[in-house]
Amino acid sequence: MIDIKILRSNPELVRDSIEKRNLKFDLDRLLFLDEERLAKKQEVEVLQAVRNKVSKEIPTLSDATEKQTRIAEMKEVGEKITEMEKDLETTKDEYELMFASLPNFLDPTAAIGPDDSGNVVESTYGTPRTFDFPVKAHYEIGEARGWIDIEKGAEVSGARFWYLKGDLVLLQFAIMQYVINEMVKKGFMPVIPPYLVREPAMYGTGFFPADRSQIYHVNPEDDDLYLIGTSEVPLTSYHGGEIIDVENTIKYVGYSACFRREAGTYGKDMKGILRGHQFDKIEMVCFAKPEDSQRVHNEMVALEESIWQSLGIPYQKLNICSGDLGNPAMKKFDLEAWMPGQDKYREVTSCSNVGQFQSRRLGIRYRKEDGNLDYVHTLNGTVIAFSRCLIALIENYQNEDMTVTVPEVLRPFMGGREKI
């Protein structure tokens, strides 16, 4: 969330952010609710003070009639307080929902545009391979080789589920070992977090209320837990309510299964393993001082690029524009890998500087040099979403006989095998 002081003192700054993000949001209504909430709260407090004062006086009254009159008056005051508290609660609920739905402020260097058409390609790496045989999609090769079984996945679990088998599983484990090793060399602490979290973790990281429709809710009447869509949620929530030392940026790399309902994508990317309800991912989460976060963001993106370059996959780097940013992000870079089977670039990583949006919700602070407390900046970035990485490797390294060449950096983790 943003600083409420800024909302009250400079609402036009907030309005500008909303307009640049191309959001439909009634800021005037929120400002009215904020004033109304404070006014109603003050009225309730005044009446409560009166009731407390008179309630203390009543036992000291000697006149029985006056005492009964005062008791009757305080009963009416109590009923009025109850009525006003209900009204205040209604106003407060609407206010809190709207305030929680406000987007973050934009980084000055974020691209500005109405939707994904405004995303800016800042750089490209590599040249798409020219094939001297008909290119096949990953699912054609995967099914022919017995690596991907979408039919059985749908039979057992429904649409957008699949089984990975054989050499493709070994390739995924090789990618995992290689990438984690590289991340540890860069000072990241590896973490396997919980895959189920409570609602405050979803709210604190900004996935609620905006993305509630995308999240699986497990046993709401009993456990009341949510399946994570990214390890960003438990990793960022790890320091909730703490005062942490960020003199040196705290860097975590999480490995987890991820779950998303993919609501609103009916019929989209149904072939293969590009878009599923369950997938594995390696995610970075960093906690930094505000003055360090832009540098840390650039370093995280550079690290993503170095991994994908080492895999030999052509990609383009995008500065995601204001109209295509999620509410928490100040700025985001995506890498889109070349997918020969689709003859297009597709997103494989995202890296966001979230500023203080999450740390305000989660209460994560640090002590500045002057001794005062301030909120840290949090950052997150996907290093590898395995299903998409497997697609990129299969399609870019495919051979005419439907074998797949293993990138050199992965061969030590595949027992030296050059092909699968």
C-alpha cells in the first residue's frame, strides 16, 4: 500500500499514477470515505467520552430521580453509539477495500503506455536459429518421446495439468541444480518455503484483493489456507513484522511448486505445457534500503539475463509499461524467450521493484543511520519458470530426429549427456 499521508496531502500524485496505469478507480470516492471515516470515528469517541464521564458520576448522585434520568439518558447514548459504530464499520470496510486496491507509485524510468502494446523492447540477445528441417512444437516432440502426457494429466486432474516423465524430468532437475548453484555464487540464500499460506501473506504481498480470483482457496471452513502462485509470497512474508538489517541487501532464492487458477484464460494456450494450473519455479526475493533498490533491481535483471544467455536462448528484454503493470510494481522488466515452435517471443521471467508497497502491508522496517525506522524496499524476480524453460530448450535445441541437444552448462548435471 502507499503512504496514506501522501494520499491526503497530494491526491493528484495518486491520481496521476492511476491514470497512467489506465485503471478505473474512483479516487474522489476514496478521499470522501477517508474524511467520512475520520469524522464518524471522532463522533463516536465524543459520545463514548460523555458516557464514560456520566457513568462515573451516576453512583455519586443522591437524588434517585436524577439518577434514573441519567441512566436512561446513557442508555440512549449507548444505543446511539452502537448504531454509529455499525455505520462507521460499513464506511471503514468500503474505505479499507478501496485503499488496499490503490496501485503503487510508478518509478520515473518505467515505460508509460495503456496496455501491453506500450511495452518497450530495450535490448535483445542472440539470433533465432535457422532450421534446415520442419520445426516442431515442444508438445509434438514431448509426446512423441514419451516426455509429456497431457491426456493422462487431464484424465487424472483436469485441463491444464500434465505428467512430465523420463529425460525431461532429469533435464528439469539439471536446470534446477545449475541455476541454484549460480544463484548461491551470487550471494542468494536458497529456501524451500511453505506452499500454503494464510490470508495475511496474500494481502501483505499485494495479491489480495486484486488477484483473489487467481488463487486456490483450500478448506476455507477449516484450514483456511491459500496455495501460492509464486514463492514471492512466503519469502517476502518471512520477515513480516520485523525490523531487519539491510545494510547489505538480503537475498533469497526460492524453489517451489506454484498453483494458479488461470481464471479468464479459457481456451488460451491450451496446447502443451505453456500455461498450467501447477508449475515449478525458481524465484528471487530481495530486501533493500530505498536508495539501493534501483541498483539491486538492475542487478537482479542482469542475473536473469546471464542465466538465459548461458543456456543459449535468444530473448528480448522489455520495460513493462504502466498500463501492463500489476498494482504492487513500481517498475518491471520481462525477458521473453524465442519459441521456434510458436514463431514468437514468450515471457519467461519477470523482475519487479515493489518499493515499500509490500513492506508497509507486512510491517517490514529497517533502522536508518539517524536512528529512525523506515520501510524497506522489496524486489522479486523469476529466474526460471520450469515449464517455459523446458519449452524454450526443446524447441531451440531440437534435432531432426526429435532428439534434443543439452546445453553445455547443463551437461555436468546430466551425467555428461549431450543429447536426450
